[in-house]
Amino acid sequence: MCGVLAFVTGHILFQGILVSEQMKEHLLQGTTWTSPDMLILHILAESSACIRDGLDLEARAIFEDMLAVGLNPTRQHFHLLLDTMRFMNTRHMWDILESMRRFDISLNEQTYEIVILRYVEAGQIELALQQLSEMGKRSLSPTLKTARGLIMAAGRSGYPRLALELAESFEQSSVRHLEGEVWVDLLISCSESFYEYGVLRTWQQVVHELGITPDEGCCLQVLHTAGRHGKSALALDVLQVLERIGASWQEYHFAPIIEALCRDDKVKDALAMLGVIRSRNIIPVTETTFPIFTAISHDTDTVDEAWGHLEAIRDEGKEAVDVTALNVVIQASVAIGDLQRAVGTYKAAGDLNVTPNVDTYNLLLAGCIAAQHRQLGDRLLSEMKDAKIKPDVRTYERLIVLCLTQTNYEDAFFYLEEMKALRFMPPLAVYEAIIRKCVLTGDTRSKIAIEEMTESGYYTISTRLKAFIDSGGSHDPAGEPVPGRGPPARRDRQRSFFRQAAEEVEQGLEEVLQAKKTTS
């Protein structure tokens, strides 16, 4: 079909060029010649416009021949000529527009459509907006095609606010409405930029007014926007759409909902959501509960309020209290420096019908490090073994650094060997903590620790550690107070204990060094 169309178009153009040659020949000879029908000239110009490659000169020549035989072009001829010259230099476009003015042909909506879409295709949004503004001054309204092209180009260029303003302006001033594709494109653009009003407006338009169901990727972007701005109602609405399209549930679908609930001061609902996640065979992780931790780790009142929420969830019986909900309350207690409250929460786990897990004990060990409470750490380890909970890498990290906070730190080497016997790879921070402690106390095992660290694949010694070793422990960049860093109980609450295991190991040693300086 395309081949037939190309043949017909080429044939018409060929015939048109022959007619054009006859026109010029009669003009040169000074003989009379009957003007061809305007329809033929229209076909010639349209054929030139349809063939994009290398025929702009032919289109210009045909146009000049029209003028030579005394035929006045119409607005449509200029439009076809503008369309043909769209890939030429802008100068040619302005020459054609100037020719229109010479023939007293005013620019209308279709003229501006060609000009604006030319700038849009070239990515020159500012120039397209200038022409749109000029249309307004002439009391002209953009065509649907013009509005569609400019709105989608603005959105895809990273200007969702501008794109939405253009869309709303067009909808208010025109009897025609934008297609659903434009609104979906706007929804994607607004959600990618986390534009709160834009997402709320376009989600309502796309889902509830146009009845369009976005894909999973778009829904995820909307979820992230809802989470960032605390729009829990929107987040739950998106969850319903995901369920409707049969999305396979994952943790990342629920994490933004929990964030939205927390920012919307609905901590109880966020804690209950953890049980919902578990009921769908999804394991909540630390990142899932981090917004809850941020919301409740201000002071003892917020921690106690969170505990009250857990009791209310238990009493209501709609959802089981999840262990991660218990852990985040313990984590918040440790963060505000209240180890006693953290242990009390752990002891009351049975009242909530919750069984502590390895993360529970790891959090409590982090509190022991902050308080340098070795005896409590040993008791927790014993209870952990009685509960038949296997220690993980993080457990051994914290046991080692807890031992390093004491004067007698021999057990740190015992736990290191036990860790390796279980085929756990000791993190770099563990070796650095041991080396620092040995250098500080003059323990020659620091050299053995350095060799073992190298054999484990940690070939590069950090500049801070090297300076500490070379100075024999007298110069320690890590021992100086660092802005924004304090004991784990006072640390910036924007960082998670689970995710900062290495920093905790290092911080524990810093506390020992600081205590030694104070006593000396």
C-alpha cells in the first residue's frame, strides 16, 4: 500500500514539474498560457509537503512559479510551504511568514500550530511558549494538536508544573478536551518530579474521571510521591489500583504507604500495616520501618505512645502485631538513650504475642554498646541461645565491639574466631576496631590483625587508620568529635541502626578512646 501511495504521489509531482516547466517556457516566449486549475497547484504543493527528503527547493520553485503567472497564493498554500520547510533553517520559516504579511494573509490557529510544533520538535520550549503568548495577544486559541504537543513536550522536558498549567488553561478555554494519553503523560511527569498537586490532580483525572488504569510503574511513582508528601489516602487508592491490575505484591509496594501514614500522623495505622505486609507473605525489612522509627524516636512520650498503639492493635485483633513493629519501638528507645525502656519492651514481647528475632537482639546489643554494658550483653546472648535464635554477622559485630569497650577485651578475639568458624566474613570495620584497640593498649596483636585483614581481602588501610597506627594511638582523627556524630543513642535519627552496623562498630571504639582521654 505504501509503495502504491509513493508511486502515485511521485507521478503527480512529476506531472506537476512538467506543468511548471511549461509555465516558465510560455513566460519566456511571451505567449499566452491558460492558468492551470488551482486544484492542480494545490496538489503540487501538497505532494511536495508529503515528500520530506530533498524536495524543499522544488516546493519553493513551484511557489515562485505560481507568483510568476499572477496567481495569488492562499493561506493553505503558505501552510503547505511552511510544512515543507519545517526541517530547514528558521530563517526560511520567517521569510514565509513575512510573505504572508505582504499578501495581507493573517496568521491563524493553523499557522501558529505549524510554527509552535516546529519549535516543540526541536526541543525549543521557550520559543514555542513565546508563540503561544503571541496567539493570546491576537485573541487566538491553540488547536488541540498544538496544546497536546506543547503540553507533552513540557512534561517530558522536566516542567510538569508548566505542563499542568497549560493543560488546565486549555481545558478551561476550549470546548474540546485533551485526550487521555495527554493526562497519563502528565501523571507520569508529575510523579517523576514528586509534584504533589500535579499528582493529586492528574491521578483524579486519569483514574476517577477518565477511568484509565495506569501501569505498575506509574503507580509506583505515584506511591513514592504520596509517601514523600504524606498523602496516605492517595497511597491507599493506588494500592487498590495495583490490586485491580493483579500486581505481584512486593515490599516496595508497601514501604511508601507506611511512609505516607507516618507523615500523615497515622503511626498506629503504619504499625498495623506491618502485620498486613506479613500476612501477604512479604517480610518487612528495616527500610520498611524506618519512617516509623523517625516518627517515634523524638522522646520517651512518643515511644510510649507507640507502645500504646501496639497494645491497641493487639486488643482489636484485626491484625497480629508484627515483630518488626516491636523492633522499631526498641530501636527508638535505644536511639533516645533509654536502654532500660528498650529492655522492658523486649521483656513485654510475650504480652503482644510476639516472638523476638535476631534483629531484636542486635538492636539491644547496640544499646549495650552505647552504655558499655557488657554484663547485659552477655545475658542477652544467653537468652538468645536459649530461644534457639542463631546469631548473624551483625550479632558478632556488636559482640566484638561490646567487648572492645571493656578493659579486658580478650573475648573480642574469641568471638572473631567463632565468627570465622561459622563461615561469616568479618567486615572491615571489625578488623579496624580491633587494630585500634590493640594499638591504643600497646598490644602487639595489632600486626596479626593487620595481616589477617589483608588476607581476608581488605588490602587498603584507610588514611585515618594509618595515621592512628603511625602515631601509636596518640593521633586519632576518628577520636575527635565529628559534627553530627555522637554516641549511638544521640545519633542523627535519619540513619538506621540496621543499615549502619559498620559505623556502630567504629563509634563504639571512639567512645572508649574518648573515655580514656577523659580519665587520663
